[in-house]
Amino acid sequence: MGVEDRIEELEEKLQKTPVNKATEKERGRIKSQIAKLKEKKQKLAKGTGDTSGYAVEKRGDATVALVGFPSVGKSTLLNKLTNAEVDTGAYEFTTLEVNPGMLKHKGANIQILDVPGLIGGAADGRGGGTQVLSVVRNADLILIVLDPEEMREEEIMNEVYKAGLRMNKQPPEVRVEKKDRGGINVSATVDLDVEEETIQDLMYNNGYSNAEVIIREDLDLDRFIDALMNNRKYLPGIKVVNKADMIEDKSEYEEYDLLISAEKEEGLDDLKDMIFDRMGLIRVYMKEKGEEPDKEEPLILREGDEVADALEILPGDMKDRFKHARVTGPSSKFPEQKVGEEHELQDEDILQLNLRHI
Ligand SMILES: Nc1nc2c(ncn2[C@@H]2O[C@H](COP(=O)(O)OP(=O)(O)OP(=O)(O)O)[C@@H](O)[C@H]2O)c(=O)[nH]1
Ligand SMILES: [Mg+2]
């Protein structure tokens, strides 16, 4: 039996299994088997080099993937946000390959990928969905584009989920430490809804014989399985509703991040800011002694980055030559504060490096 058939069989079995405490262990087993088979399938697809037509080199400071069903306006949006000139059309599946474009915003070069529209079952490989979703996996942010005429939101989120993508979710707070003996030990810092026995069972089924499992959140079966799989991807995401020019009552869409009109160029500045923020990008202005800071071409870093991270991406052997830095801005206590490599930078800091001459 092929991997696909086996998955289908297990999914049917899961459907037929009632959801209650008595069946929890059984459901856990089935779910975990499905997860493993899907991982295998993903690996097989990679092995065939199936992604060749879609492979796009990552460029710029960060990458955004546009995700949506056909005709929601992804290509129109790409063209308005970037220098790209991709065909758009009133019919479905206008776009059949991955089209990149570059958005320059706040000094950052943000690559935007317009990928072919998904169809239901995309995560299972329908309509080249596996390849499309593998491009999305490599992005730094998912931009979900919805059409008010036909939202199908649950459907698209389901495809994203089935592809192992977890949008706007933190990785589960689970730590697994392998041991030499003692079986599977579960300890939790919160009350757990899932039975300890179920967790032990899942551990055994995933190849662990002796391990310490420490759980710090009240998670469900699916999230515990996520913690055991290493092909899950946790990405920030934004949900926009496009074609706002067609919407009469905008108040119905308050739960979404933004209402935009790609065609009429409405809401696009807000969208650009949101992309920059959600990816956690920060600008650091480099400054030479006695000169003005360079505000045109900031160094683009990520929230939490330190002076050391700046040294890493700057050209030249900065790390070896670094003596100290002077920082003026949101992260400094006072102007020109003297700091070391481990100083955490913030958006719009001005950074001056004091380097050894070699
Ligand atoms: N009214 C309105 N129409 C829009 C807007 N944005 C896009 N459209 C129209 O929607 C249709 C589909 O746009 P595309 O950009 O080709 O959609 P797509 O998501 O790239 O579609 P596929 O490539 O087939 O997946 C075109 O007729 C566009 O003119 C908008 O903001 N308002
Ligand atoms: Mg298109």
C-alpha cells in the first residue's frame, strides 16, 4: 500500500473514532501515525526534485509569501507593492509559477513571492499544492489574501495547517530530554488535559524508550504531536481582505488584520508597515565618527538582535576588529552610550563602531 492510501485509511479511521477520554490514546496513535506518514510523503516529494519549477532564490532582508485561492488578487497586489509586472486576469489560475518582486520599505528590501492560487486539497498535493506550500514554508511571513465575494477562510487556513505551517503560533512549550533508563517520565507545570499515559504512549510510538518530558502549557493532542515532529514551521502571518472597494459594510470585517484594495491602491501603506513590524524587522543607522548617520540605507536586523549580529552581516572582518560601539537611540540610556557586542539593539538606533586598525 502506498503512503497516500495509508494516510487516507488512517484519516478515515480517525473520523470514525469517537472523541472522548477512553479513545484518547487510540486517537493519539492514529494522529501521530498520520503525521509521520505525511512527513515521509514530504520527503519523497523533495527527493523527486519536484519543486524545480517553483524554486526561487531567497533575496533581500526577508521574504513574504502571498497565499490565497485563485483570483483573489495576489498578482495585482504583487505588482502594486513591488517592481514586478505580472499578468493578472479575471479568470482563475492566471499565475502558474512563482513570481518574485522586491518591496523597498523603510530601507528594507522585502522579497514578495506571488505563488499560484491554491485549491482545496493543496496540502495533499492537488494542483501542485505541495510545491507551492513548500515555497511558503521557506518564507519569513505568510500573507493570506482573501476575497470578500468568496472568503473560504477556513479552507485556506486548513491547507496551510495541513502543510505543517503554524501561523502566528509559538512552538509548543515542551522539552524532551533523552535518558539512558527509567522509561518515559512526564512532568507538567500546568494542569494537563491530555492523559499522562497518552503522552507516554505517543513517546514510545515516536521511538523514545527513556526520556524526561517537561510540559509548560495545557496543550491538546495535536500540539503535543507538533512538538514531536521536526517539520513544523512557526511563522508570523497577516490576513488581509482584498477588493475592499467592493465591500459595502466594512464593519463586518473587523476581525481581519486589514482591508485593502490592491487595484485601487487602498490600505497598502498600512500593509507595508504591518509586514515590516510583524516580521520583527528593525532599522539601525550606521554612523562614522564625526559624521551624520546614514538614514538612507539602514542596516536591517531583527528584534532581539545585538551589536554582534550587526557585526556579522556588515562586510569586512568586523568581529575580529571590534573594540566597542556607541549607541544613540531607543536602546541607549543616554546619547553615545558605550556598549559591547551583547548590547541589544532597537528600531532606529544609531550605531557607531570603534574598530581596531589592522
Ligand atoms: N474590485 C477589485 N478587483 C480586484 C482587486 N484586486 C484584484 N482585482 C481583480 O481580481 C482579478 C484577479 O486578480 P489577480 O491578481 O490575477 O488574482 P490572483 O490571485 O493572482 O489569481 P491567480 O493567479 O489565478 O491565482 C482581476 O480581474 C483583478 O483585476 C481589487 O482590489 N478590487
Ligand atoms: Mg496570479
